[in-house]
Amino acid sequence: MSTPASIILVVEDDAIVRMLIVDVLEELEYKVLEADGSEKALEFLNDEEQKIDLMMTDVGLPVMDGRELATQARLLRPALPILFASGYAESIDVPPDMQVIGKPFSIDQLRDKVKSSIQ
């Protein structure tokens, strides 16, 4: 009997980048929730019936940036693993219990980061 797929909330305002990330994650057999920004992401996070195993968010989002979104997410779901994606990974400060992946990233890098984030 296989274990149910982990559910990843992907928050990315660039539709093409979001589609690519979602495609890769689905190929890796994850279930994916898509949000084009913090408002949609917060709808998922506020839904107590919705299981989320990892939130992967772009840092540079309009309205509320990825760090602010992560803060809100942790208020709602204190144990939620968070993975930031950033074109400026080396210069971004993330809390010690959160991870970051630099853009552009390979499929292998994404797979490994997601696996290590969810465990």
C-alpha cells in the first residue's frame, strides 16, 4: 500500500515559473496546490480541512513578500515546513528552520530540497 502523496502549496506570481515548478512536482508524484500570490496562499492556509505538507514560496511576491507570507503561514500552521525560492538565494536571510533554493534550480535540486524539507 503506497503512502498518500505529500501536498505542496506553491506560491509563485510568475505563471510560467509556477507552471514549471508544478509540472516537476507532479512528475515527482506530489500533489500541488497553486497560488499566484499571498492572498490565494492564505486561503489555502486558512482552510483547516486542507492538508499542506510544505509551502514553497517565491520571495519576491507583490503585495506581501514571501517572508511576510511565511510569518503568516507559521501563525496559522506552526509546524509547516517552508521552502523559499529566490534568484538571490545567497543574499536572503531566512529563519533557521526554513530552507531556501536558488533560482534557477535543476529538477534534481528541487527534488532534493523538497524531500529534505518534508521529512
